[in-house]
Amino acid sequence: MTGVLDINQGLRHCNNDPAIYTAVLQQFLLQYRDGINTTAWLANPEQAKIELHTLKGLCATIGALPLSTLAAHSYQHWAELTANDAKDELQQLSLQLQHLIQAIDNYLSNIN
């Protein structure tokens, strides 16, 4: 799981304040702990684009650059994807998100 979460970068985005970073990570977990609602995203492409953009930005903020990059890529060409390709991309995002959630959980358990 190395490389999933760059804590130093996330801290920089949070004014190098560990308390702020911890709060941001906890809010991220509240929003994404249950993963991506693939069915809803596939049913509403415009909402999916909004969700992808949000995920991209939040991941960049917390230092999760691999997932941010993947979400950005999906966002940029979402309208061009077939239904199967969109489903495949969401599965990749979901897998990366699971790894990120585990990394956040590990980080949070080690600071408490």
C-alpha cells in the first residue's frame, strides 16, 4: 500500500497542522467509507462527473495522488466511455478507494 497516501503532502495542504489533517481524513472516511455507489453513478452520467471531480479534488487535498489521478482521468473522458468501460473504471476507482481507506485507517490508528 506504499504510495497510496502521501501524508506529508496532505499535511502541507492542511497548513502543516496534524489536527486539521486528521479532521479532513475523518471527513473523507465519513463520505467514502461505504465506497462508490457504482449503480447511481452509472445511472446518472452528469452526477458521476460531479462525483469524479469531487473525488479528484479531495484525494489531491489529502495526498492520495494515485486515486486523484485516476479520478481525473475518468472525469476527463467520462462522456466518451461505453457503459462497460465506465463500469470497469468505477471498479478500478473502487479498488483504489478501498486501499486508500485502509491506509487512512492505519494512519489514524497510529496517531491515537
